[in-house]
Amino acid sequence: MRVLLDLAYRSPQENLALEEAILQAVGEGREPPTLRIWRNPRCVVIGRGQRPEEEADLSSCARLRIPVVKRPSGGGAVYHHPGNLNFSLFLPLTGPWTSVRKSQARLAGLLAEELERRFRLPAVARDGGVYVRERKVSGAAQLRRRALLHHGTLLLWPDTIPMEEVLLALRPGYRPSGVASRPAPVGDLSTLLGRPVELEEGIKAILAAFRPLGTYSAERLSLREWALAQAALD
């Protein structure tokens, strides 16, 4: 499995364009199954069936200079910040990866098992996410387009900006016309463990969690993937 440690801060738009470019390359067979580990600056990311004005407080986002972007996968709105580590798996549409339920259970289960083993936390996989003491430390969404894109989050530490300041789903009266976000109490590893969890620890946890999926090979994004992403942004 190709591993892309892609940790430089880029615009959220470019990061999401790269997600689609890698998915296309893997779906065409030009690149092998891939694990990408990456970060976004502060932003609100909504699902493809959602409207920005129904999911984000656009006034607060403008004041705080937090962009609102739409990803190609479904699901609800999430808030990305420096303490949130993202991972994306690009897998062939064969075997368990053809089923939404089976793939979510398998991939979330691998992460939950690693968090329990590494940090001694009572982690449980549920509905594609991972919970510790009923607090969500990881969420995920999927897209199928000739290959499977399963991208998720792992919360390492909290942000100084409360999620309630930008996400409308956390406020009373939330009634969207599109796909509804399903807010849950959020937890981060640093708070749960009572000590700082650094970026390197989070990277190691993700790498260890998904190692059963294949032998790792550290590589870089291909020129074709960069070109596809840039074309999508033009």
C-alpha cells in the first residue's frame, strides 16, 4: 500500500481536489491502494448533500476567516482545525470494500483496536466512527467512484475556537432542508488521556491501525495527481 504523508498546510479546496485526484488515479489502476495522512487549516467541511448556509454560521466564519467547503462524499458537516489529523484510504471496489456497512465496520474497527492497544482507551467502533466513553474521537465519510474513498478524522487536541461558534447543527432550531448532520459529543485524545498527544503519535497510531491492509511503501503524489487536482481548481 502506498503511503502519502502529506502534512503541509494547503487550502482546504486544494486538499479536497487532491482527494478526488487520488481516487481517480487509484480507480483507473494508475496507482496502487493508498493511505494518505494529511491536515487542513481551520475550515468547515460539509457533505455533498448539504448547503453552506444551513450548516455553518457564515457570519462567524467570515469574521474568523474560516472557509466553508464542500467535499465530494456524503455525511454531515465537520470542523477541521490543527488538532485534527485526517486520513484517507483509497481502496479497490472488491470484497468487503463494495459494502458501505462492512467497509465502515472494518476500517473503524481497525482504528478502534489500535487506540485501545496504544493508549489503553475503551474505544468502540460505531456507524463508521470511533467513540471513547461515548465521545466521538473519529468520524468518517465514503465515496465510491471506480474505487473506494474512505476519509476520516482523528482528534488529537481541542481547538481554541469552540465548534458551536461555527457549526449550526450544535445549536437549537437546526432544521436543514438537505442531509442533516448528526452531532455527537466530541472527544480528543489529549483530553481523554490527560496529557498532550502530539502529531507524531497520531500519525503512528493511524499507520499502525491500517497496516493489516497491506505492506507500506512511502511515496509521493504523482505528477498526474497534481495535474488533476490543479485542473479541478482552475
